[in-house]
Amino acid sequence: MSGHSKWATIKRKKAVTDARRGKIFTQIIKEITIAAKMGGSNPDGNSRLRLAIDKAKASNMPADNIKRAIQKGTGELPGVNYEDAIYEAYGPGGVAIIIETVTDNKNRTISDIRHVLERNHGKIATTGAVSFQFHKKGIILVPRAAISEDELLSVILDAGADDMKTEGDVYSIVSSLKILKR
Amino acid sequence: MKKAVEAKNLKIDSAEIHLVADNTVKVEGKDAENLISLMEALEEHDDVQKVHANFDIDDKELARIGTGN
């Protein structure tokens, strides 16, 4: 059994009421662009791109925007040269934090992240200091209204899930990456 | 997993890859308030795609802090 991600469910509630759609769109577009850059434009052979496109569609992003973001990644359209950068940090109460960024300027990003941490009772950690505690998992959130806990539990355990937790008004299903899309 | 859930005609709110910690740290009081502010400030930065953390905060405590409502 693995732990769970409380932030994933808190964030979902926030997203429901989040008026800052622009930020969500920007995030998804960056993710699509970098996914296409790293793994090519075909979502069937590029699971990172597949997930990003699913998220774009769930957010009602127009198909044209998705297409342009992919073309920027593959170089068919001129675009910004994005890179992944991951930072590790400590928050209040000794909480371990991992911050995933996509940036065209790593120097600016790290300096900004340090600033945000310092202003909010956190501090940057050395690479490897906290990341060993984390593992990549697929998290699926399903509203509780539609099904009973027992019924869903039997479905997902049959399908090979690691764990399920009830968090407020959603079920949070934890599975390995290998079976997330199945 | 996604297909198994969809086969039951259930609506999926989100299906994403997250970094999940082996163990969680229980946080409450002032630390919990500061932590939520920090997480929100990080998420709001334009270059940040995703933030993961190993904390656990009681739902009651979350309601008190007033996040997500």
C-alpha cells in the first residue's frame, strides 16, 4: 500500500472554483508543447502527450490550440524552447515538496521559486534530499455521488489498483503508471 | 484503470500522474495555514506545472482554513 496525495484532492476543489482559467490553459499548453518536443507528435506512442491532450479536452480547450501547441513542440511552428526542471523543497512542519516546472529560462525560475519559498516559510532542498520518498503513481478522481465505495472498490481492485481513499466528495484511486490508461 | 472506471459509466474528474509519498506528515494549526499558502503561491507561478507534497491535513482542519470554498 502506498500513501496518497492530499494536495491532488485539495487542488481539484480549487480548480472547480478557479476563475484563473488563463493560468490553467497556459499550463496545459506548455505541457503539450514539451511532451511533443520530447516524444513526438503521435499521442499513441507518447503517453505524456496523451495525458496532456486528455486534460486539455477536459478543460474545453479548442482543438486548434492543441494542434498549435503540438506543432510548436515538434518545431513545425516557431515557438519557445521549453525545458523541464524539477526542484525539491521543505515547507512548514518539515513537509517535503517537489516542484515541477517547464521554463524557457531556468535561472529566472529557480530565483523566483526560492523567493516564493522564502516568503512562505519554506526553503529549497538539495537535489535528492526529498525526492527519494516519492514514487510516480496514477491518480484518478471520481465523484462520490455516482457509486458506492464498496462497488467501486471491487471494480478497481479487479483492475489492479494499489489503493483507494475517500477524500471529501471524491474517491481517489491510486494505481501504477503501467495500468493507469488501461 | 481509466477504462475500467469508464466501463462503469462513471465520470472521471481527473486522471493524472502524481508523485505520491511513501509516508505522509500530519500538519495542523499555523503550519497547515502557511503550508496551504505556500502550495497555492507555488502553483500560481507561471513556470510551475505541478507541485507534490507529502502532507496530510484533516478535512476539519481544511474547512477551518477555508481552502477550496
